[in-house]
Amino acid sequence: HAAPPAAIAKQISHRPVRDAQLPVSWTDSQLRKYPFQTRQIPRLSHTDPRAEILIDNEEPVVLTDTNLVYPALKWDTNYLQENIGNGDFSVYISENHKFLYYDEKKMSNFENFVPKSRRIEMKFSEFVEKMHQTEEQGGKERVYLQQTLNDTVGRKIVVDFLGFNWNWINKQQTKRNWGQLTSNLLLIGMEGNVTPAHYDEQQNFFAQIKGHKRCILFPPDQFECLYPFPVHHPCDRQSQVDFENPDYEKFPEFKNVLGYEAVVGPGDVLYIPMYWWHHIESLLNGGVTITVNFWYKGAPTPKRIEYPLKAHQKVAIMRNIEKMLGEALGDPHEVGPLLNMMIKGRYEQGPS
């Protein structure tokens, strides 16, 4: 197994451990089963110095008491329906429980790519109705709302939003020299919805508001175990491996993957570091989930590069090489064959 990041390794246990002081609000039977091992992401108070060390090291941690989204803890679908306003919301509809993200702008690169979900715009009330319909009819099709909070929302939501603990999160941003807050994404999912493993090129505070979500993270140094799609593919930054039914012939290194997991509930904030893979699922039979993401640009690249490079810096370099080759060759489909030609039989020298 890849060695766990140092700061996490000190405080690791093997199964989801519940805090003694927390009421038991979910059970292992609500977690989907996967063929790999995981370790626990530490759960700490935001005042615990260990939490600061983890964030400084860009390692995940669940913060239990930031009050980051305290005014939103009263949000449920009824409250939102009354107060969120009459704007349009981005809703994904999937033919099963998986919502594999895809970049619509890259779809022209791969003519035969058929997304398993589709995005449509709808009013909030239409979304709620569609969600109830699906629940009642027990159909396979599911919905997932993913909408950036913008100025179309109603006054009460704005008031709640202004009451977030901006003081704490702004300090986090300043202390680490992160760039600006790029967006707050509101996520409303049905029980059992899954967002398959992917990584983002931004820092993320993932604030849970309603229901429970299980988050399985993988550090950037497990890149080769997770087989991301090519950069020019619509599913760039997503893993090609189906976690529920991995094809080990096609993806042999997936056998060595090691996850870090946490179940987050209302009031919890999970720090998902930039370039860390994350697989997110709303618990089975756990009701509707509501989450708000806080995405920040990473700190600017240091003037002087220090060696050895960190894993996420290597990922950034690999991405740049793929992009440059795509431009140079004028056809993204030629990138793979060229990279293969470059290394075939050249870099595998064993003992001579």
C-alpha cells in the first residue's frame, strides 16, 4: 500500500469510529461495499492545533465545530422551496445512482462519448417534485441538484449566507495564502446518490448541512492506482475505475489503492485538499442530503521550486504535458499513441 501521509498516520484507525459523544445516527449497513481498505480521517475541533497542522500539510481533516454554515442547519427542502427564489437550478438526471461528472465543452473531442447523466435547468419546486416522483415510483432514474449560489436567491437565504462564519474561513484563506473564493456550490442529493472518484484543482471546505455523506479520499500520490481519463476527455479528472466492479485486468494498480474515509453529518466541515481524489456518497436509506462547498484557488506557485516535487506538482506537470501535446499535434487522439511510442521499451531497463 502507498504509505499514508505522515500527519494522518499518527492518528489512524481502520473502521469508521464514532465519537463517544455523538449520537449514533447511521450504521455500517448504510455504506456501500468496496474491495479496498480505508483508514479514518481524523475528526477534530477547529481549535485543536493538530487540525491546523493537517490543513497546513494539505491533508484532510473533519472539523466538528467551526459553525461555518450554522444559519443553514435549518435548511431542508421545504424551507429552501419557500425562500430560495425563482431562479433556474442545474439538476443532473442519471440513469442509476452514479453521477459521473463530464465537461460539456470537451464532448466535441470524443464523438462517441455518451454521458450516463444529463444536465437540465429547472425551478427549485420542479426539482423537489421530480425527487418525490422518483422516490415514490422507485424508478432507476435519479436527480442531483448542483447549483452555484448566486444573486438570484431569495432574501432569507442571503441573510443565512451572510451569517456563515466568514471570519473563520477568511482567516484560513489568508493564513495559507490561497487565492480567491471561486464559488459556493449548493448540492442536494437523494439517498444513495454517488459522485465517483475525481479530483479538483482547488482547495475545498465541504460543509455538511443535512443528512450524512460518506467521503472517501485518496492522496495525489495514488494517481497511478486510480487511472484518470485523459485530459482532453469530457471526464478529465475522474477515475475510469468502477469502484463497485473494478476491472483488475485493465486497471491492475487499483489493487493497491488505500482510501481515507469519514462520514460527515450536519455541522461537520471536511477539508478536501487540492488534487486529493474524493468519492462521495449520500448514505443508503439516509434521506435527502444538503451540502455547501467553499472552493478556493490554491496558493500561487512558489517562485523557487523545491525538490523533490510533491505528488500534486507532478500531477500538474503531467496535465500540462498532455495539454501541450494536444495543442502541438492538433488532435487529442494522437496524444496517447505518442506518449506510448515515447516510452515503449525505453524506460523499463532492469539489471543489464
